[in-house]
Amino acid sequence: MNSNKFHKYFTDVRWGDMDLMMHVNNVSYLSYFESARVGFFMDTGIRIDGKTDGPVLLKTECMYLQPIHYPARVCVETRISHIGNTSYTISQQLYNTDGHRLCTKALFTMVWTDGEKQRPLAIPDSMREKLNQFLSIQN
């Protein structure tokens, strides 16, 4: 299944997100992506309470394309780019809403994990259905 459906998350750049070069620090981008992933999980009914089976971040890839300066409003678009047996890949793109300029794109590999044993599990069919709604070949 290939869908054009994606989750949107908006946030404002804070003054404290900048570094000495007066642009958003690279760590802040990862925070934006994390907040967008949490919003995606909550909006799609994926539990992330740490007590039950759920996703754990395994790998992060991030490419910085354009700097962002304060003040700014950004939008993170979240899609699923791959679903395997125990893991899936989240593709996220961060845009400056001023002109909808792509500034950063990232891939996050998530592993479905047993909450008690902290071991990988096969992604349940109910979870796979939720992820399939956002499956896209776009990276």
C-alpha cells in the first residue's frame, strides 16, 4: 500500500533553540522531530507509556538542508517509509512555514519492543494497520 497521507505537527522556534551562529542548533531539530513523532503516536492511538509493548528508537539519520533563524514557525510532516517484521522507518521532513521551504529531513528506525522484557517483537497486525495508513515510498 502506498499512501499520500501524512501527519502534520507545527511548532514555533524558540530564542533558546539557536546557537552562536544565530540559527537553530542541530539538537533542536531532533527535538522538533521527537515532538512530531509523539504527536503522531498519540493521534494514531499508538501507546508509548513504557509499560506496554511499543516503539523504541533504534537509529537516527538527519540531513540539514537549510538553516532556520528566529523567529520562525516550522511544520514537521511524518510518514512511514518502511514496515518490516519487528521494525519500521519513520520519514520526517521539517519545513519553514514561510514559503514552505524544506530545511531538514530525517529517518528514524523504530523497533516494536516487549515492554517488560525489552526485546523485539513482531509488529502486531493492529499496529501494522495503523502504520499502513501513512506508508509512502517518499523519503
